[in-house]
Amino acid sequence: MSYNLVILKPSVPSDDAAAWQLARDHAMHPPPGETPQVFHDLIDRVTARYPCICDLPDDQADDGAWSDGPLRNNAGHAATILGLASPRVDEVQPFVVETATALGLIVFDEQVGRIFRPGAGGAASSTTAPSRTRPWWKFWSRQ
């Protein structure tokens, strides 16, 4: 099981509901275009500390920080989606948030319902996701 973070470049609405909708739209239907340098920089920084599972020896790949790879394939024109390996979430998630917000990026963590935005001095601010009520049989669905 993986823990996904959706990371967007600026031009995200300040209204939380609109921001969440934009993140979901970009995750489900990525717009075409060249990957911006800031996403390459993010991948470089996070893999310097936590190597891509594609770069690990076969006997260590299951212990890696990421749920898939190569990570560069997860970077798009408007969003990068990073899948964290479940056993490493507590260690890796704060580093990804800190690194991304230091680059001026916005991190959406739907698992905890927070948006991490770059703040003054590089600190991240956060907001809570809008609650979504769905029938119990749709718990695992994204709709």
C-alpha cells in the first residue's frame, strides 16, 4: 500500500475547496506539457536522501522509501505525485513537505487532509481538506 502526495506548482487557488479540486483534477487528468525544472529539482533533492527504488540493489528495493519508480516518471507539467512506502511514511513525508515547500511548491496530503503551502521564511502552513461523506461501500473509491 502506498501513501501519495500530490505536489503542485504555484497558481493554486487560495480557497481550500478549489485547491483540493484542482489537485484532484491534475492527479486524475494531468494536463500535457513539459515538466518544469522545479519538479526536476524536487526529485533531485528527495532522491539525494532517499534513492529511487530503481537505483537500489534488488535485495534492498523492498526497503526503499518510495512505492514506485522511476520517480521522474511521476513528474508532469502541473503536478508531481510521489508514492511513499507505507512503512516509511512517518520518516519521509515531513522531509518531502519541507523540501517541496522550500522550493515554493504546494503539497496536498489527502491521507491526513492537509494542504502544505510555502509560508514566510520557508515554513509550511496547512489547512484541512473539506470533509467528504460517502456511503460505506464507496470508502475505497475516489469518487
